[in-house]
Amino acid sequence: MSDLFTRIFNLNALKDVTVSLDDIGDGSKSCLNISARLADERQCCPHCNNPNTTFKQKKIRQFLLPPINSTKVVLSITVKKCRCKSCNKLWWPTMAFSEGKQRFTHAFELYAIGLLRYATVKDVADHLDVNWNVIKSIHKRYLEKTYEHIDLAEVEYLSVDEIAIRKGHTYMTIFSDALTGRIVHAVRGKKKADISPFLRSLKKKAPRLKAIAMDMCKSYIAAVKEILPGIDIVYDRFHVMKLINKAVDEIRKSTYGSTKRQGNPPPKKTRFLFLKGNNLLTDKEEKKLEAALEQYEPLMIAYLMKERLRLFWNLQDKEEARRFLVDWCFEVLALDAILVERSNDEVDVEANCLKPLLKVAKTLLEHIDGLLSYIDHSIDNGRAEGINNKIKTLKRQAYGYRDDEYFKLRLYHLHIQKHQLAG
């Protein structure tokens, strides 16, 4: 049996192996104790490599081995402290099956890493009857070795977005592969200085990089234009549509507020009808929306212009897309001028103007090059937004992360995590 355990747990460096099964506590649990000595107790001096050594003192070191069924397995090794006769250096002998001062073997470490593919850190710690920090340190060390160098040689498109990691406007910038959704870099902060080192490294690490998808964050734009002038910037279509949806909602609020003060209450439960795509409306929703649009002209104009802008993302020719975008912006300006001219007083002007839509038109004209880049590359932050939801779930599972480095490593590992992100 001793020979069997020696082979199972790869303990060939031991001798005088004995095995005993002992009860723990009230006897409901048992522990398998394996006692042994080092086969080669005399080791060369690590300082001068002198093989002539003597023993100073001895002690018993205990190591955790993978459990057998539900039985805990503990390895007890009698080790002797060595002294070099040449340089008087003192040291404890190294273990081939463990590293440094760790109190578990390589076999236990591999077993825990295998379980972490299907369970949380807390679940694995409870199953192995060890402290949470033990499993966390094992996982962190494994992730550091795995993601020490992330290969970016084949990456053609990147997405960049920020997530809130703590209250008080504490952000982390996430770079991910726009095609696969894999997170390739994470850095605390979202300022230009925070992301510049990674962008500089992309010149050598990502020779095939063509474009980076992002929202209209000024710091991201400035950093990419300065450090990677040859890389196209593609503004995320979902953020653009979010801008115009917000403008339509503001116009709805001002229009409804004005008619309510005049004793004409607006229809209820129509907000999300204006934000929803026309092709997604049911027959009942479509009739309700048409009734509201016929009653409020500014709102009808804003909604129709929003739906018209959605056609931009289907265009294939870049020059045609440029003309479409410029015409759309100037048409908003002309329609706003007509509404203001037809208004009689200041209150009426405020209720019938398209100021929020004008702001969107101005923003689109300022960022027209990045919008037109979508025609060439057709990428967006859709996968990045989905990853953000997984990251939020990961944070909720752990009730937050105090170790930022471990949190970043967990993000790099997120694309192959097997256990369900729930709760």
C-alpha cells in the first residue's frame, strides 16, 4: 500500500513510507496520514555547492495531498536542517513535490486548479477543507504563469470600454478582441496616461491590427490618434444610437410636460415605444405609437429622424455614407429652424424645438471619420458590452475584489471559465 501511494502521488523522493487512517474530531470524519523521510537527506550546499554537510536539527513538515473520496490526506515528512562544513551555511532541504514554504504538494495544487474550472474559489476551499486564501493563492499563481504573455500576433480588431470596479468613479479600462470577445488587457483608470503604455506595446505585439472600436471617450480617441496614427478608430454603433435615443427621450419629456401644463395629458406608457426599433414593434404597440406621433409633431420628427439614422449602418459605399450623414445633420438643423419659426412664445419654442437632436447632429459631424470607418471594418463593442455583464456577475459572486492584480487575471481567464456565472 505504501508503494501504491508513492506512485499515485508521485512521491518517489521519499523512503520509509507508512500509512495510517485516523479519526478526526467526533469520529464522523477520517484523515489518511502518510509518514515518510527524504530519500536523499544530504543535499549540496546552495551557497558553495559543497556536498560535505552535517545535520543541525530536525522537524516534521506536513503537506496536503489530494483527498481520496471525502477523506483528507496529509503527508508528514521528517526533515533535517543541514549545515555546510565549508561555509557554515544553514538551510532546510528542498522538496521535489512542493515549492518553498508551501504546505501543499504539486498534486494538491493541480487538483485544486482542475476543480476551479467548474466551481468558485469558496466552493473549492470548502470541499478541500482549507482557508479561502490558500485556494486563491493557488489560482493566482496559476493564472500568472498562464497569462504572463498574451499572444496578440493574430489580433486584427480590438474593442476598448471602461467598467466601474468600485464606488466613487473608480474605473478600469478593458481591451478585448472584437471578433472573439477575449479580454487581452485590463488597466486601472481610463485616462490617456493609463492606456498609453499598452497602446505603445501594440506596435510590436499586434502587427495585424487594423482598427479599434470604442465609444466617443475623448481620452481614448486622443491616445489612439497620437500613439497609433495608422490604426482606424470605429465608433460603436450602439453608443451612437444610445445618444439619439437619449435625445428623443428628452424631446418626449419636454413635449409631454408642455401639453400637461396646458391641460392636455399625454398618453401613458409610451416611453419605450419611442426607444424601440420600428421593426421590433408589435401591431398593438405600432398603433399606440402612431396615435402619439400624430398628436405631437416635434416628437414625430425626432422619432422619424432616429429611425432614418439606423439606415446608415446598412450602407456599403463610404462616399454615399458620408453624404447620408451630412444630409441627416443639416436636415435636423433645418427642421429645428422651421419649428422655432412657427412657435408663438418662449414656452412654445421650448416645447417644439429639437435642441437635443441638434446636439447629436453636432457630435456626429465632429466624429464623422470614426463613423465612416464602420463601413470599412463593420465592428462594434457588442461583444465588449456582453463581457461587461459577465464581469459584473464575477464581481457579485466574490462580493468585490480587494486584489486588483488577481481581478485582472480573472478577467483574462473569463473566456474559458467553465462554471456558470450566476447569483
